Amino acid sequence: MKRILLTGLGMLVTIGILSLVSCGDKQPKETKRTLKIWHYESENGAMGLAWKVAMDKFKEKHPDVTIIYENKGFEQIRQTASMVLNSDDAPDIMEYNKGNASAGLLSKQGLLADLTDEANKRGWDKILSPSLQTTCKYNEQGIMGGDKWYGVTNYGEYVMVYYNKDMFKKYNLELPKTLDEFEKIMSVFLKAGVVPLVVAGAEYPAQHIFYELVLSKADRNFVNAYQLYKGNVSFKGPEMTFGAQRLLEWVRKGYIGKDSISMKAENMGVAFTNGNYPIMISGSWWYGRFMNEIKNFEWGIFSFPGNTLHPGSGGNIWVISSKSKNKDLAYDFIDITLSPEIQTILANAGGIPVNADISKITDQKIKELVEGFDTINKNDGLAFYPDWPAAGYYDTLVATIQELMGETKTIPQFLEALEKSYNENKAQ
């Protein structure tokens, strides 16, 4: 009797399983996984070209995953990052600005995934030098140089002087080695009726010039105090005062045109590309684009004359939303962007690689760019960027530098405004 009961139960189980299978056939199949990526690199720039190939490589590795890619503007991401990452529409992985006021703030708010274990497991800590790791790692207060990874950079960047070789040759000008020689060159152009320096006062480039001038009087202790809060910063000291005085002097003398005060970065780059100005001071992120777009004249670069410290760091970082349900896929994508294959593509497109096969970089112009960064990096010359120390400091610098250039603020008022904003945010 017991045997008969067990057989009956087995039949019931079998029928139940068949019923489940039948019902399961009518259920919708599992939704295909997706990886949502945002970045703000130009499609023609080195990073934009490299990341496109990286996405293709990712698809080869994960044919069952759909990539949802959106190209956003730098300002668009910067202004909405906190809100977006705190929503259900957040991208899984996003390019974001590094530093205390940017990635540091988001990490402190709990909006970014902690990547420390993955960095150690996947060897990112071996690929990136300690100086390049500074902007990837943050402490509990969101100060860079901490012990936890909240982002991963995969290229280097620095601010340099771009110059029109043809225009320099026309006026028999040699490359300057000191700030005084640089100013003499600008005076030659001015006397010839040529505004020497194109600047975007309405966005980041103007503050980079201000910071280069500050750094001409600074040392590593000043940078560590200003950027990492390792000491006190005197905004009325020789460094900041000199930067403000000399920037204003350049505007008054006409080295910087009045129209530059309201100019945007894109318009600045286009003006240089069109050969309208002989000099532009900005970052290496323009380099690949200039290689593709400048056709009518020869151009080159040199470091800001006389400086041992320069605005620069590891490049913008990949961050992963703490809400992402596809963190494993995002880790794989970062791996691909750090691979020698993608890094070499980035280098040959005019970017500064961190893990490339240098033997496969054949273009002399690209070698010039990479060697410039290597020299600064090896000499501990990366001084980060002026807007990094405090949340909202980017906007403060843009607004106050515009006011200084337009002389609606005096130098003491300008320095006082910077100091007030800096100290308020530092206290927070």
C-alpha cells in the first residue's frame, strides 16, 4: 500500500512539473541586460574615439548585453550629476570630473560605488601610478588622496601652451623659456595688430591661466595646502596676488581681448583652429581634435614658461552609480578601456595613455604630447586644477575671474571672494 501511495505521489509531481513547464513556455523571456554609459568626450577627440572602440570590444565580449550610450556635455553632467545619480534613471557608468568638489562630493553623498576591492582584484592599482591614483581615491570627507577608490582614470591630462608655428615664424619668434620672454612674444604680436592670446572667460580656460600664473610663484607645499587641506592657504599671499595682478595686466595691455571675457571654451578652440589667434593656453584634451581639424597651418605645444608646477592630473574618471544593478558589467568596461589595445588607440589618436604599448606610437606629434606629460609627472609637477578644493568652487572661479577681467571687482575684492567661498566649503 505504501508503495502504491509513493507511485501516486510521483505521478502527481510529474504532472506538476509538466504543468509548470507548460506555463513557463507562455511567460515572457528574461529582459536582456543593458549597460548605460554616459561620457562627454568629443567624437573626434582621442578619448571619444578610444571609448567607441572600447564599446565595440565590450559587445564582442558580452553579445547578450545592450549598450545604451549617451554623449552629454561637460556642463550638463557637472550641473546635474547629484540629481541624476540619485534617481532611477542614473547611468551605470559615467565619466565625471575628479577632485574634492566633484567626485569627492558625490562619494561623500553615497552616490558612487566603492571600487576598492575591484581595483585591487583587477590590477588597476598596478596600472596607475600613485600620483595618478590621487584623483581616483577619496576619504570619508570626500578629500582626494584617500584610501577608497570611487573612480578610475584611464588617461593623463595637463595644461599647456598651444601655438601657431606659422605665425611665430612670420614674426621670427623663438619659443620662450621664461614668463618674461613669453610676455615679450605677446607684445610683438600686439604691436603687429594681432591679439596674441585667445581665452574663454565664461568657462574653465580662464581659471587655468590664472592658476598657471599662481603656480609660477608656488611650491608643492602651497599645492598640498590648497588642494588637500594640508596646511593653511593665504589668499593675500604672493602666489594668489601675483596670479590676479598679472591676469588683469594681460587684459589691460590687450594680450587678452575684451571679447574673451564672455567667450565659451568651444568658441575658443574653434578660433584657434581657424588660425585667428597665435596662442591658446588649455588642456591636452584638445590635442587629438586639433590633429584632426587643423589643416591650414602648423602648430605645436610648449609648457607654460618657467613653471615646474602645472594644472594637470590623471584624466577624468569613470564612476559607477551606487544604484547600478550592472556593476559587474561596468567593471568589465573599465577593464577594456585600460587594456593596452585601447590605450594604444587612445595614444595614436592624440591622447595621453596610462597603459599603452609605446612602441606602437609612431606619430612624432603624439610622442611630443606624451613626453611632455611624462616629464611633468616624473618631476612631481602635477598641481591638479584650481576648482577642485571645494564644492561649487568652479562657479565661483568662473564668475569672479570674469569680474576681475571686466574690472567690476578689484584685486582685493577678487581675492576676498575666492577666500570666502573656499573657507566656507572647507569648513563644511
